[in-house]
Amino acid sequence: MACIKKFLTAEDLKMALNIFCCVYGIGTLGMPGNFSRAGPVLAVIGMAFMAFANVCASVAICRVMLLAPKSVRTYSDLGEWCMGKWGRWLSVVSQMASCLLVPCVLLVLGGTLLDGLFPDAFSTSYWICFMALMCLPVCLIPTLKEGAGAAFAGCAGTLIADVIGVAVVMYGMRGHPTPPSPDIKFSQVAGMFGNLSLAYNAGIVIPALQRQHSEPTRMPRVVFATMAFISVLFLILASTAYSSVGCQITGYWNLSS
């Protein structure tokens, strides 16, 4: 009698949680700002395009990993297997750029928030340096498994911040007239795509996660469902806040709330 495969396993949920914690991060704080800068029509089109591109790319990585030899375990290994030494260099450079730019955004945002919470205590530059020192131990975590707790804490913190921010904006703007529409410029639309690029960043961790799965053939479906779910959350978050505030949202909307 043939063994019936489960539609969803505990291991699938663990992989989905890892991907969710990786993607649902600081990039979500700028989602309502995308609608504010580019308007709802262009923002929805841009978000749909980026969601489609990133979901397809993530699933493609999973399918390529199914064909790759067991020696291919990381994103850079995958680049070398596909394109030789140049592929490894391109993969490593892209990883380094991501690891450099994402913390810069986090530190600038954190320094700005702390300066607002504790005015006249320190300058924004000092707060940024202080945050960098506090985050340094997290940067020294060597593996994904050991860093799972930190990733979950960051994701949970972002979820809580989003819920509180939406609640504050919706409550504070109740009864107000229709929010104003944005004056669309090319730089604003380009900034929207930049923020969306920051939000989607799961490709780096997918090869390592797939090698940890006991049934790697299930990973394309897990990745597709997780990335699609995250994209829906992005759309709900952005449209809900924009419907209340309109173009008055700043680049990072928790500064508006």
C-alpha cells in the first residue's frame, strides 16, 4: 500500500518560519510609504511585479538546488556550480552588499527613532554607534540554527510594531476627510522599488535551508506559499495605512504614527 504524503509537515512549518523571519523585517516599515510616494495604482503594480519576480526567483533557486550535487550547500556554492568562479564572485558580492546595506538602514532608522524618544540626550550619530555596538554580538552568530532566536525576535518585533502602528494611525485619523493624493515624481517611484528590493531578501538563505530539509522536493511549494503569504501581508499593511493617511506618510511610516 502506497504511503500517502502529508500536505504539510512540522519540518515544512519550520522552513516556512525561517523564510518568514528572514523576509518580514525592516522593509515592511516602508510599505505604506511606497503608496504615499508613488500613489496606490503604481504602488500596487510595482508590488505585484516585485512579488512575482521574487517568488519565481525563489522557487527557481529551490528547483536548481534539487539538481545540484550535495556539495552545493550555500548561495555562493550555487553561483559557482551554475557559472563557475565568476558566479561565486557575483554571489558573494551580492551577499556582501545586502549584509552592508540592510544594517545601514536599520541603524539609521533606529538612531532617528531613539533621538525622537530621548530628545537632547545624544545626537543621532551617537545613537547609531550605540545601536551598532549592541547589535555586534548578533553579527557574530555563525549558523542559521544558532541565529534562529534572534531572527524570530526581530520578526516578532516588526509584527508588533506594524500592528501598533496601524492601530495608532487608524484610531488617530478616524473622522478625518479623504486623505490627499501624492504628487508623483520619478524619484519617488524609483524609491518605491528600492524599498521593495530591501523587503525581499530570502534568496541568500534558501539553499542552506533546503539542504537541512529531509525531503527537499517539498521546498518549492513551501517557498512559494510563504513568499506569496508575505506579499499579501505587505499589500494589506500598505493599503490599510495609506487609506487613512494618504500621501502624508513619511518614508518609514512608524515615524508618522
